[in-house]
Amino acid sequence: MIGNNRLIHLEAVSRRYELGGTTVTALETVNLDVHDGEFVVVLGPSGSGKTTLINLIGALDSPTEGSIRVAGFDITDAKRSELFDFRRRAVSFIFQSFNIFPGLTARENVQFGIDAAGRDDPPNADEVLDRVGLGDRAEHFPHELSGGEQQRVAIARSLATGNPILLADEPTGELDFTTGVQILELLREQAGPGTAVLAVTHNREISRVADRVVELSSGRIASDGPPVGGRAELADLHW
């Protein structure tokens, strides 16, 4: 159930870059609110501003204009030390490039996320790996895992933090259909009281299971609303 607690608030946010004397606009005057309990999919082709958007929300980048408030904290002009603590306690990332540690086993990668979040009631790393179907791969290092398995380790590490906001960049990009549907189910379950999930993808089929679909085009929000035809069940997906 979608709540009344606004976890993400962007007001007139723009992001521009200077490249070789040319100004490139990645986002232009974006206004966006996400409440707890929402599973929001940001849809758009490459270059539409999707990754820039979640990098801004996760405080990995700063806006050129506008303001951003996440989990009750204004990150727009926050100090570096404040942003470090914010990322540790408020947001978890599922990166398209995985960003798992090559020298750690699957279990140790998940445990790193648990320890970094500093939860009072930390989950068991093996139980989280079981949730993503990797219970039998806990002792394996990344080079011993397929690309899809590495992505599931990254997803497990993010789920284990218990942070209120989960930001996912193409979370099913390296997964087969069956595993991708399982991960989408986990992401939907993660969006509940006090928590929200924002996933970016170019895969329109994935957007069918979201509560809301925000479509970006050339750095602007082209549409924002429920999936066309209503929210689909996971069993109805195909890609």
C-alpha cells in the first residue's frame, strides 16, 4: 500500500555538463515525488537521463539547478561527510555494472553491505542469498560466477541493507527471464511501509509491474502515471 510519507522530492532539478566547450543537458527541470510503498519504474532509451536521475537521488552527483530531498534530508548543498552518512543509512544501489568486490565471496559481499548499513537487527547473509537463488554459491568468488549470478549478488547486497530507498539501474539486464521475474518480485516486496524502490530500465515490459511509470525523453519527464492498461501480474510478463 502506498503511504503518505514522501521519501523522494525533486523540485525543478536540472543537470548540465560541460564537454569540450559544449553544454550537454542530461536533465531539464524535473519535478518528481516518490512515496513510501511505491515501486516506480523510470523508463526511457539510452541518453534520456535515467542514470543521471538516480545518481542525483543517491547523491553520487549534484544538480546544476533545483533541490533534492531524500528520506527527509536535503542533499542539494550537503557537505561530503553528511552525504557519506546519508548514503550509508538512506539509500542502497543496484548498479548496472554490479560493483561487487572481486576479492570477496558472494557471502562476504553481502555481509559488507550489511555491516556498512549498521543495522540494529542485521539479517543473515546466507538467508538473503537464498532469497535471490544463490544459497549454494555463497563461497564462490565473482570470477567463479556468471554475469547473471554476479548481478544477483549485487541485488542481495542491496536488499540486505534495509535502507528506506532502493535505487536500481537495469536490475534485470543480465538475467534470464525466469530469474528476472524472481528479482522483480523481490523488488516489489521491498517497497512497503517506510520504503520505496526506484528502478530505471529501457525494458517497457518490466514497467508493467510498477505502481507508477515515469517516462523520460531527452532529459524531461514525458509522462508520469500508472502502467498503460493497469499494473500487470508477474505471471503475465514476457521479454
